[in-house]
Amino acid sequence: MASEEKTFKDVEQTQIPDTYQDPTVRKVITEKDLHKMVWRSLMLQSSFNYERMQGGGWTYSLIPGLKKIHTNQKDLGYSLLDNLQFYNTHPFLVTFIQGIIIAMEENKENRSTIRGIKVALMGPLGGIGDALFWLTLLPITGGIGVSLSEQGNIFGPILFLILFNAVHFFLLFWLMDYGYNTGTRAIATMREKTQEISRAATMIGLAVVGGLTASYVKFAFTGTNNVVAIGKMKMNIQTGIIDKIMPALMPVAYVFFCYWMLKKGRSPLTLIGITLLIGLVGAAVGLFAWPAVIK
Amino acid sequence: MHDVTIWQALLVGLWAGIAAIDQFNGLTHIHRPIVTGAVIGIILGQPTTGIITGGTLELVWAGMVPLAGAQPPNVVIGGVIGTLFAILSGLSPTTAVGVAVPFSVAVQALITLLFTGMAPVAHAMDVAGLNGDTKRLDWMAWIEPAILFVGFFIMGFLPALFGQNVITPVVKSIPRWILGGFQAAGGIMPAVGFGMLLKIMWKIEYAPFFVAGFIAAAYLHMEILPIALLAAAFAAYDYFANQNRKSSGGGGGQTVPAGPTTDDDEEDYSNGI
């Protein structure tokens, strides 16, 4: 395997192919592999950053499976690169998507289909997870624990941990098996309808990305110096002008600016630099809000 | 009033570091104030005060959870510092909250900085990925947890060793515009990720779905789940409409356009006509 080492430039010029060098389908994933990936899913947010969010951790948790499935080094490289892209879902529900995706990878589904399903599932499960765990499970188990803690009882924290993690780990393992079996079963149908499913998944995926653009990207001039004077009139740039034109105008404009720059072959690293500069300069001149005064 | 041994301070730092990892990885929730309070209390030899303070801080942070990736005031440092000062300065648990919150707001800004600064690492991972180098990806996954551990170790250790009077002015001296700048950049940053997704997925014929999803979220304030379900409904309609067109043999050249980057789909549909 003396192929030369790929560099940043190669990544930028790479078009991930839809099909595989080695399209042979082999059933290689065992129960043990699935469980290995469940444990690894605990590192879902290990490389968290604002650009890709859980993309790195998502890939990290899939590695044992992907390594076994893609014995062709090129296929493995494209699969890893594909999975490293933006990803964000709820950490307690992620194993369900993992199970489905690993079943699809194992069956060598087209990369665009895998990608579409992955993106279409991540947003909805993220929303469900927030409501289910952060706003329901945590307050309930926390509340039970605190009622004991308030009396100085050490069983407060202990009971909290037991209750919380019983649900947590049961879900992680069960959802992985469930997802994998669902994926395997669904694939028989998908085989014949690859094109159609890829099309549908891309449609749903793009709708999700459109929704995420409006709700995830926070680009608003909420600083103290965000007022312009037009003649005698004072206008708030954000609430008076931009929001009047369209809500989330800046986020969608900036997403397409990024898309356009990337299409032109600019490096994403340049875009990160530009974004940092916008943030710092904007904050310095008072367009962006500063954190509260520390007393 | 302030007699923390260096060993105790080290243990506090160690716990802060472990909890810092758990708040993002593992998520066993040993990082919640209810647990941290008890642990810090045991380290400092006052378990009961620790447990009670932890309980109070837990309630304060009950509503402050990471929704849709937004970072609330940092819960780990809130639990550690709050319990620490409640025990060391004899503050009531509720007053300790008042001291802890500004610290956790400052630390939240630092986390924002970390999550912004980690973006280039993702691109180094791309290179490792394209090379199929899973070994490199495996160790790179520990970069951020390691930074979190060291950072929080220091932020637990120093306040434990020096106490509130020394630490508060340091926190205050960080220029606020820099914190604000990183926070703003962090908020905008997902746009770069979405730009990359669009570069892969975008096809002009699917643009209406992007627009519809955007409008549903921006104007109608819909959650992502109903947006995905609506899109699924339209995709299903599209699927059946194409099926009908295929079986009736009509449509002429209007065959189903396939998903992105497929070139040879004509063959698949020619036998339907």
C-alpha cells in the first residue's frame, strides 16, 4: 500500500465518488462490533467544534465497523471523509442512526444515499432528544436526587447517577441493535430503489439543512453599537432593518457565502479565519454583544 | 478560614478535569453539581455541606442545559466553584450560586473559544480520513478531551488553593470584547459546516426543499422534526408521482432525476417505458 500521502489540497479537490472500488457486500459486522461502537459513541462530542460539531466524534465511533467493512483503502478513505462532515444529533439517540448507517455501509449503499439518510435523521432525533432527556429525564432524576441531597443524604447523588445512567445505557445499547436490524431489513427494499431513495433522502436532508440554517447559525447584531442614523431617524440594524427584510437573513446569506467560496475552491480554513475576524471586529466595534459584566 | 492543603487542591483540580470530560464525553452526568458538590465536600472534609450545596446548585442548573448546541453557563465550574466557596468562605448555598455564576459565564466563553479553535483540527482529520488513517483519527479524538482536562484542572486547582479574593479579579480582567468576539464567531461558525454540506448535496432541482425548510424554521419557528416530516411527505408524494408516470409510460424525457452524482440512471428507467 505505497500510495502517496494525501494532503489538505487533495481533500479540497476530492469529489467523493458515489460507488465503491470494491462493491462486494460482505456480512462482517458482529454483535461485538456493534457494542464496541456503542462504547465509542460516548466520545461523540470528543472533537466538537462549531464548524462540524460532532462530525469527528461520529466518525470516531464508527471506525471499528468501517475498518472491517471497507478493506479497500480508498473506499475506507472516502467513507471516513464523508462521515467527518457536519454532524449533530442527540448523544443518547445517536446509536440508532449509527446502527442504520453501519448496516448501509456494510451493504455498500451509494454514498449519497447514506449521506442523505444520515443528515435526514440527525436533526429530528436531535430535537426529540433535547425534549426527552435534557427537559424530562434530567429534571426528574435530578429532582429525586436533590430531594435527598437537601437533607445532606449521600444517596441523593448516588440515586441520581443510578437512575439516570440506567436509562442512558439501556437506550444506547438497545437503539444500536434496533437501528442495525432496522437498517438491514430496510436495505432489501432499498436495493431496488436506490435512485429513488437517494433522491428522497437528499430532499429531506436539504430541508433539514435549510431549517438548521435558520435555527443553528447565530448571526445577529445585538451589541450596544448597532444603531444607524438615517437623517434624524435612528434605526436598530438588527431589529429595525435586517429582521424586517427577513428573519435569519444573515445566517442564510452567510451560509451561501460559504458555499460560494467553497465552490470557488477556497479552503474551509480560510472561511474559519474570516468568521473569526468578523466576530472579533464586530465585537470590538460593538455590533456583537459582550458577555455580562463579571461582578 | 482558608486552609486547603495542596493535596486537597490537587484533588479538586483532578475532579474538575474529570467532570469537564464527562460533560461532553461519556455523559454519565457525574459532572452535575449534585454529584460534584458531594465529591468536593468529601475532599474538603465537609461532606454534608457539600451534598446540600450540590443539591441547591443542581436546581439552579436544572434549566440550563445544552439545547441545540447552545452552551449555557458552564455547569462543571458552577458546581466546583460554588461548592468550594460555600465550604471555604462559609457562604450559604444560595450566595455561593451568586459567586459561581459569573465564573461559569466566563468559562462558557472559554469553551466557545475552544470549540471555535478546534475547527481547524477537523480539517486535519479530513486529511487523516482521506488517507484511511484510522490510527491517527483515534488519537486525534483525544485532543479536545485532553485540553478540557488540563484547562479545568487548573480552573479547579487555583481557586481551591488561593481562594475567592485572589481569583475573582483575574476573571474580571479578561477583556469582554474578546470574549464577545469569540462567542459571536462561534455562533456563526456552523454556517461553514452547512456550506460544506451544501457543496456536497446541493442540486438546483432540490433547492425548493432547502428554501421550504428555511422558511418553516425562520418564519414559522418550526422544530426540525416537523420540518423533516413535512419534507418526507413531499418526498413520498414525489416518489409516487414518479411511479405513476413511469407505469403509465408517459413523461417522455421527464424521467426521474436521480440523486446527486449519478450519471447512468437512464438505463434504470428505460425498461419502464
